[in-house]
Amino acid sequence: MTFMRILIGNVFILFFISFFTLLFIETTKELSSAQSLHQVLDESIELEKITLSSNSLVLDKNGNTISDIYSSENRIHLSYEDIPSSVLEAFIAAEDHSFYEHHGFDMSGIARAFLVNLQSQSVEQGGSTVTQQLARNLYLSHSQTYERKLTELLYSYHLERVFTKQEILEMYINTVYFANGVYGMEAASQYYFDQTIEELSIAEIAFLSAIPNNPTHYDPLKNSELTHERKKWILLQMLNQEFIDEETYHDAKSEEITIYSFEKQDQFPDYTTYVFYELQQLISKEEGYKKRLRAASSAEERSAIRETIQNRVDQLLASGITIDTALDPKAQSHAVSTINHYLGDTGIQGATSIIDHEKGEIVAITGGVSYNKFDFHRGFQAYRQPGSAIKPLLVFAPLLEETKLNRSSIIDASPINRGNYEPKNFGGAIYGKVTLEEAFKNSYNTAAVRMFDMIGVETGFDYFNQFDFNQISSNDYRLPSALGGLTNGVTVNELTQAYSVFATQGVYRSPKAIRQVTDLDGNILYTWESEDKEVWEQSTVEEMKTMLRSVVSSGTGTAAHFTGSNYVGGKTGTTNDFHDLWFVGSSDRYTTGLWVGKDDPSSIYVQSQNNLHTRLWSDIMKELNQ
């Protein structure tokens, strides 16, 4: 009974195909009939726009891949022009001898499959052309049923009408499955051989071309001996069809194939996590989402906009973009290892941001001790009180800019009382008249609050708000902010970005990690616009740089000093009860910020007394400036 059903089914399918072929031949003779048939196909079969996912890449400053971005489908898209002819010939030899002659299906191939199926009493072969396989991969299921087979024929014929042979081959090479989550020949080449498709030998091409016929059966990681056998058969087919000569055939047949142990590239998790965040910011700015967020009137509306942004980012990442970054692998590795070495299993966390202020680029950023990708990132997500590290930006530089005083000018550092606010110096010390430089390098709180009061809170924040601080609110417009007493605080990356202005003659360039984002064809999709903003006059900058240098030479940051740079200057910061330790400063080339503290804030007084933060900063900077 089963045999009779299969026999009847095979006879039916053969009759249908014969009828379909005859119809095609006759209709091509009569234009009116052909148009009628094509109209029916156009109405019955809608070929949806084909959008294939493709791997995205994150590159370092040298153009080397540091992260492959893909989820379920590992695919690297190739245009037809980039597919070597030997690859096309291998697939045509193995899968579809008459590809350039048929109109979507091959009657002789189907007839051969019919005989095999009849003998085996099952549907074991389909006689599928490349076009049929493409139709199945893009639009249909892979079930072995006659209903699906008939639908496949119609789709294949329609595909041949809509697309050129070159377009079909390009889509096929990019969609065909190579086992182990790998789609497309380029991804397979890199996955199994760690080479681009252009670097493959004829033997390697034949080896890879063997897999799609039955990816489970010919999986080279599990059944390599079977893959090799089919490779030999493909080489023979290429010889028989005169794609290769006898010498090439024998050389390729005997060539030893070595499979590469593939590992997905995913280096520098601290930096790549930040790159994903910055990519969101870049797309949000360029596509208008940032303005929509600012105009949103409710938390629900803002949440919906953020979800839209994330969907847009996911869409772009699936399209095969390349993200060029400023990452300096040496600087990043050293920063990570130094922080891990110093803090290790102490329960204390730390994060740093390193900026090449000549180029206005973030070359390194860390997220915490032994950081894992996409965990909470202390470099740009941890908002902490900055302590006295805020003084250069909010108090001293604005004072110099507004009053034209200089570092030798005298300021009153005696106790000050404004309403109920009475700031204290470290250890309760009391001072009198001092120079600006002395008040700065020794971090006298009373002097800083008095200066902030002199210029006015709003004036100080007018300057401060020209930088990229995201959590400043109207509640911060008060005198305690002069000592870092902010409502939400700042991140180490924000503070480091702002400090770079002292190394760029008072012009702020908003340092970024991403240089540009390009599509598969190399077209630039996004890039940050250079927005030079003059914040300080040259005279203010020179005075500030001298005072920042004095902190390291004879002030609170002497442990931060190192040799190898003509200039070293910076500012310490310590918050109440020693919850946070900061040092932010510059050398000739780099501006680096460092924060040290505990996620659950508690005192790290001993570490403060041992100059943990300044010593750690110095060790990071020494390596960069060698």
C-alpha cells in the first residue's frame, strides 16, 4: 500500500512537471499566452524584499577586528563581483550543471531523482537546481513533501523571471547553510579556515562546497571524512565540466586540508560595551530621537522612544555595519591589567577613561575589576560625587575667566558661613590669606566655596554645562557643588572628557570612541560632527595648567608624578567619609581620569592615606607615555 502511494505520487509529480514544462515551451512561442502566465504568477507569488542578516564588526584604531557581532546566523555578505569564479564553478559543478540554460528547474535532473525515489520508495532526492534551493532557503520550508516541491517549482520559475542569473548566484552563495550556524561562503571560509574566500585553494573551495548538500551529514567538525569524500567527487565534477585541468584536479585531490579552530572575536569587553552605548547616542542624535526624548512628556513616551532606538540599532547591526573606533589595544590592555592588579579581590572597584586629546578620541575605557561585557559599566554608568576634582571646571577656571585674576592672586581661605552652610577643610584646618595656586594644589575647601560665591553659582554652571555632563539638575545650583556635592554626580568618562579642555587650549571637542560607521559597501552611514567649542581663553588655560602641575609637584597629588612626559598635571578628589577617590589629569598626549570606590559606598580611608588612586593613575600613565 505504501509503495503504491509513493508510486502514484511520483507519477503525479512527473506528470505535473512534464505538463508545466510543455506549458512553458508553448507559452514562450506565443507572447500573449506568456504574458497571461506571467500575470498569473505575478498575482499569485509575491516575492518579499530579501533582506539577509550579515555580521557586523567593531574595529580598533588600526583596522583590526575586535568584535564580531551576530546572533543566530553567522553571515558575511559578498557581492557578486567579490565571489571568485572558482567558487561559482564548484557549486555549479556540484549542484546544477545546467544552471545557465534552465529557467528555474531542470527536467533531466528531476527525472533522475524520480527514478531514485521510485527505487527507494521514498522522497530521497529532489533534483533541485540552485534556483530551487534558493527559493526553498528564502521563502519555503525544507519539508520533503510533494506539495512543497510543486510550490518550489513555481517559485523557482518566478525567481528566474525577476532576478538575473548573477543575482541568483549572489543570493545563493550568501544564503546557503554550512553547518554550525554558518551561512554563506565567506563566513564559512573564515569559520573553517580563518581565511577570506579569495585566499582559498581549489581543494578548500571544493571542501566547503561539499557541506551544503547535507550540512549535518557533511559537517566537517563531526564527519570530516565524509566531507573529504564529497570534496573529491566535486573536484571530479569540476574536471569533467572542464572548470579545472588534470593537473589541478590531482593536486587538489591530494592537498591536505586543515580545519581552523574558530573562536568568535570578542576582545576588550570594557571598550566594546561603551561602543554599543555610544552607537545608540550617535544614531539617536543623527536620526532625531534625541530631540524626541527631550520633548517627551511622560516616562511611558520616553520608554517607547528608547525601545525604538534599540530596535533601530539591532536592525543596523543585523545589516552588516562596520564600526571604526579609536581603541588603542595596548592602552586598553594595560589599563585593565593595572586596575585588576591593584584592586583584585579587595572588594574595591575602579574605572578609568583615557583620551588622546590631540585627536579628541577615547582610546581606552574600563568598566570595573574583572569586567564582563554588558555588565554595569563603571566608566560611563556609575554616577558618583566628584569631590574636589570638580573645582578646576566649576570654580577656578571660571574665576580666572571672569575676574582676570592669576595663580599669584590672593584669596581668603578663612572659615566661611553662608546661611546654614559652613564648609570645612580637611582635618578641620583653618587658613588665612593664600594664593590661588596654594589654595588649588592643597585643595582648600573654604577658598573654593568663597570663590564660587564671588563669581556666582549660575556663572560657574554656565561654563560647566558646556561639557558633556548628563545628570546635572537645577538642584545642583548651590554652593556645596563647589566641593563636588552634586545631586546625582558625574561619571569618570564625563569628567575626563571635560578635563581634556585644559590640554586643547581651552577648546572643547567632546572626545568620542567611534570614528565612523559604514555599511557593507563602505558607505559612511554615521560619523560624529566635529563641534569645537571655545570654553576658556588661552591665558586661563595656561594658568590652570600651571596650577594642575603644582598639584603633582608639591600638592595633594605628588604620588601621581611620573617621568617620560614634559608635562604632568592633574587634580585629586576625595568625597565625604572617603567613599570616592579621584585623580584626573594630563600628560603631553593623554588626558586620563580615574575613580576608585565601592559599589555600595563605604569608607576607603586607608587606601586614601596610601595614595592608592594617585599611584594607580601614575602606573597607567607611565606605560602610555613610554
